[in-house]
Amino acid sequence: MLPYPLLSASLVLMWLALNGFTLGHLILGCIVSVFASWGMAALRPAKPRLRKWYLLPKLVGIVLYDIVRSNIAVASILLTGRSKRIKSGFITVPLELENPTALAVLAVVVTSTPGTAWLEYNSLTKSVLIHVLDLVDQEAWRVLIKTRYEALLMEIFE
């Protein structure tokens, strides 16, 4: 059975449009489209399992609040000319989070908050490298990410 029949049919039609219609091209196009469809099915991520889905509005509220607060802080830095005195830097945050979907959500949250950027996740040490625009206290950032986001994501996904 084909996991993506519309994709397979589209690939066969594209194959025939590019190569011309012959019986050999029709058979070869069908074979290629079946393998491409199976390949796409293998790349499909697992369906995320939300253990406590009712906590999602709380997460969204926290993230929206942090985005607004960070926008104000970054605008303040840029408009007041403090940009020469700020100390940006990199921090490594060890994570207990292992769920791939939860890690992806955490990456989106960190990167969507102005002044921070998720740079790299090391799966061997289970740590993430984050760039912070105005880095005053590294340990405060670690605690913030672990308690504010990671703990809630672990409740939701694991």
C-alpha cells in the first residue's frame, strides 16, 4: 500500500512530462514513485504524545509574556544607546528533556524570544548552547530555562 498516493501519482505524471510517454517510462516512473513514497513515509516524524495537553495555554501565555518583555528590553537597549555597554555571550544549559518534539518546542521558544538564540543541541551531553544578547548572570539564565520552560515541557510531553 502506498502511504502517499497523491505524491506517487504526481511523481509519475512529472516523470512522464519530463521524459515523454512510453511504456518503459511509465513502468520506471511508477517504480521510482513507489520508492519515493516509501522514503517519505520513513521520514515522517512520530506523532507527539501530549500527556498533559491542558498545560499548553499556560506555556503559550508564559512565552507570549516573555516575548513582549524581551521586545521591550531589546528596544530599550537599542534606543538608549546601551548597546556599547552590554555584554553578550554564550551559555551552555544542561537539559533533562529528551522528547524530540519537546526539544523542538523549546528551540522555537528560545529563538522566538528576542535577545536569545538556540545555536546547538549536543545529544551526547544533553546540553544546549544559547546566545544571549545581554548576559549578566549565566546561572540565572540556566535556572530560568530549566524552571520556566523545561519543567513545563517535561510535564506536557513526557
